[in-house]
Amino acid sequence: MDSRERARVGFVGILTLAVALVVAALPPIPQPQWYHAFADQRAWFGIPHFLDVASNVFFLVLGAAGLWQLASGRLVLVDPRERWPWGVFFLGIAATGITSACYHWAPDNAGLFWDRLTMATAFMGWLAAHLAERIGARAGLALLPALLLLGPGSVVYWSFTEAVGVGDLRPYGFMHFYPALLVPLLLWLFPPRYTRAGDVLVVLTLYATALAAEWLDRPLFTLSGTLSGHTLKHGLAAFAVYWALRMLRQRRPVSDEKRLMAG
């Protein structure tokens, strides 16, 4: 790592600390209980909130497909160690397919805890994978245990604060949303190791659209009469996972010469 790259790493570290301090200065943010009242309350085949429950099958299938691709050696990796953060990502996605389905069967804070725990695991795998690709495999692997402590730990913290009557979503919000800002910054600051870097921005755009659909849960359900915003969120988020897997299958390593020119 040359002096320019060290300066960029230092900038990322300082920015991360600054954003964390700003979030810490905010007042505690409790979990609003209206969040559990999803628009689509229809039960089909004896399953309550059927579409919100059933739409999670996409996460289970795509997460399992990603793990199979990694295990079969079908994905091109410059450094074999890069399979570990991607494995955490796809494992978290597959587990989310189960925990999210259970949560939507009977929505409450207890179920939401497990849903967020597996999602946080996937987010941290995603972030570590890009740290490994852009900064270096050693950095990504070294930070992965810390990220797996901080990400799911933020969910444990939220659950604990809810239990004692002072619910606080700030750490979870930081660990959830900050990677979506940090990954594009890594793409800008550090040279690519693989082709198809633009696919990362497609994944992030799809996920941002999924979050927007979640906030429009009831208006979209009222408008369509069939599909709620939250069900659409599951579909869009699953499509983002599919696009990430597609990227991994189609990308190719960038030569060292081209990397230096890009940097």
C-alpha cells in the first residue's frame, strides 16, 4: 500500500468516526409500534400476511444459490480468502429468508429482532467483501470479525434497550445505512480488482428503491389493491441480491496495470 492509498484509508476512517459521532449525538430512537401494522393483512392457505411471508422464499433461494456457487468454486476470486465475507453475505441472506418469514407471520419486536440480526449479518458480509476487494483481502478479513460483532451487536443493543423501556435504534441505523454510503466511496477512492464495478451501484439503487417501497407500504397497497409496498420491498431487495450474484458470476479480474491506471 503506497502513501496515497494510506491517505485514502485514513480519510475513510476519519469519516466513519465523524458520522458515528454525529449519530451518537442524536437522541435515542425507539422502535415505532405502528411499524408492525403492515398494509396487507390477507391470509391465504391458512398463512397470515401470506404475501409478506411467502415473498421471503426469494432470499432463501438466492442465499443458498450464492453459497453453492462459492462452495463449487464457480466464482472467480483473485484471493481465495475473499470467499469468507461473501459467504457471510449469502449465509445472512439465506437466514433472512427464514427469520423474515417468521417475523411476518406474527409481527412483533421479538420476531423483528431475529429478522434484523440476520440482515445485519448480511450487511456486514457485503461491506467486508468490498473492503477486501478495494483495500485488500487482509484488511477485509481482519475487519470481518469486528463488523460481525458491531452489526449484529447493534441489534442486540436495540433489543436490550427496548426491554428496559428506552428503545434506541441509533447503532442499528448506523450499521444498516452507513455501508450504503461507504461502499460507493470505496469504489471512488480505490482502484477496482474486478470488472463490472457498476453493478455494485445497481445493487445499491435496487436496495434504496426497496426501502422507498417499504415506506410506501399502505399507499402502494391502496393503489394496486393487490401488492403492498412491503411485499414489493422483498421483491426488489431479492432482485438486488440476484444482481450481486450475477455480478460475481460475470466479472473478471482487472490487470495490475489497469488497476494502477485507475488508481
